[in-house]
Amino acid sequence: MENLLFICILTTLFLSVSSSPVPAIFTFGDSIFDAGNNHFNKNCTAQADFPPYGSSFFHHPTGRFTNGRTVVDFISQLIGIDLQKPYLEVLIEVVNGSRKNYPLNGINFASAGSGVLLETNKDLGVISIQEQLQQFKTLTRRGQIDKKLIRQAFFLFESGSNDIFNYFLPFDQPSLDPNAYVQAMLAQVRNHLDQIYNLGARRISLFGLGPVGCVPARVLLPGAPINKCYGKLNHMVKAYNMGLESMIKDVPSRYPGAIGVYGAVYDIVQRFRAIPKRYGFSNVTSACCGDGTLGGMVQCGKDGYKMCQNPYEFLFWDYFHPSEQTYKLITKALWNGNQSRIRPINLKTLANFTIPHD
């Protein structure tokens, strides 16, 4: 009798599981996710569309701020769909008539340098999270993205590192204390979730920030230590990440019918830093490509840069961004990791849940 009851419970739990792949990914965020939007935005000065960016996989620059693929690219490959094009590239193709419809495998709206706060790096010409959302909203309201596709798609969100890094820049003193600043950031994320849910998003992934206080570019910040991570900065990152995870815990009650997951990227990367040899890293402090202290004083590809011979052994590709190998390992943890990596379920499980139709 107990065995029969157990089988009934299992059947109830797994009735909503399907082997069908997720058909599309819609991505919002910053340079961790950007697939080249900034390259097609000629008013933007935050660029990675020059060598040696892209050199390890694509063998040419794509606008991605790394030497190869990003987490979004690896997730796409695991699902079995083509890599998503940046929104601005697709828009140009539709306008000039070289393509009729928007792609069925999703769109990447992410813009390097952007933040969750509207003003973050506005002077660089980046596309804010708010504008990224508006671009998606316009397509849905015009019927240029099928509602059924949206309902079954992955929605990936990663943003906030630029907001927090900029908090410590010497140019403008922030008017808010660290806690109020983080709360202002989280309010924008909450608004983003509310809106994508109302537009049909049901598989929602919020990825926490990595240890931004450990990036080589911290050497550009006044008072930041060289021989260890910048604790004050990481403290804000952790507070922000806690807020993101809290939102995911609220998904079942706030967004009926949706499933949300939180990717604990901070903890994943800190594990790489703690036991680097286990993950194949020989360097977890300096940039493979750059110059100056920690390789953090010159952007990769700019005048005077130097490049390492073994980028797959470096945690960081440039002064701010992980290497392709790091992204690959992060994706592995998010795809089939346990709850110390991603919770309450991993991306593989999320992909296999059937989202009921309206």
C-alpha cells in the first residue's frame, strides 16, 4: 500500500515532465550575456568587436566580451537550438528585407555596460535593461513573436555588476547608502519580472552576480586591494544576490503557472577560485588579455595589451569578464548542478517541465 502511494506521488510530480526541448531563449542583461548588440549600436562606446575577442571559438570578434562562447551560447547548445542573434542585428535584417520574420530560437537583447538602473553607463550609449524590455514588449505587442513560443521559452536575466562597480568609482559620489542602492536595483529587477510574466514568460532564470570585487579591473578603483578581492564591493554583490533569490522564492505565489530558478554564480566562481587545479585553472586572479597590474588596467585588444598563451587555464579573459572555459564550467553547474549551484531545480530539469497552455 505504501509503495502504491509512493508511485502515485511520483506520478503526480512528473506528469508535468516532458522530453521536448525548450524552443527558444530570450536574454536580458549586460556584457556577461551580450552576443553583439553593442556592435550594431554605433552610438555605443562599450565594444568588444575587435581582435582578440572571439579568437578561441568563433575565430573572429562577434561583439561578445570573451574569447568564445558565453553561458547563453552553451545553454543553447545543451538544449539543441541555434545560438540567438542580437536583437539589433535581427532588426537591421528585417528592416532591409534580408529576413521576413523574427527568429524562432529566441533573441538576445543584452547590452554590455548596461545595468539595472537606468542611469548606469548611459553616457556610453548602452541599452538599458528598461530599453531591452521595451524592445521585447514592442515585438510581442506587434505579434512578431508567437505567444506560444514565449510561453515555452527560457527567459534568462543577469545584470547588476556594472551598477555596483560604478558605485565605487571616484567620479560621482552616490546619493544612496549601499543598502538603499541595492534595494533600488532590486526594485528594477522586480519590475522586469512583473512585466515579462505579464507578456507570457513562464520559465524564468535569474542568475546572481559573480564575485565582482575579484575582477582584475578592481585595480582601477581607489582603495581596492591588489592581493585580495575588494570586500566592500563583494558585500554589496551578496546583498543583491540575496534579493534576487528571494524573488525566485516568491515566484509560485506571485506568478502563478511560472517556474523560477536562481543561479548561484557567486558560489560557483568562488569554488573555482578556492580549488583552481580541480577545474583546470592555473590563474584565477589576473586577466589573460590586458596589461598593467593583474592585467586590469588596459582593455583586451587596446594599445599595449598582452595576451596569455593558455586562455583555457585562466578564470578571467579580460579585466572584467570570464574566459570561455569559465563560462563552460559555470554552465555545467547551472545545467545539471545540485541546489548549492542552482535552486530550487537546475536548468535541465526546468527545460523538461511542460508549461501548460492557457
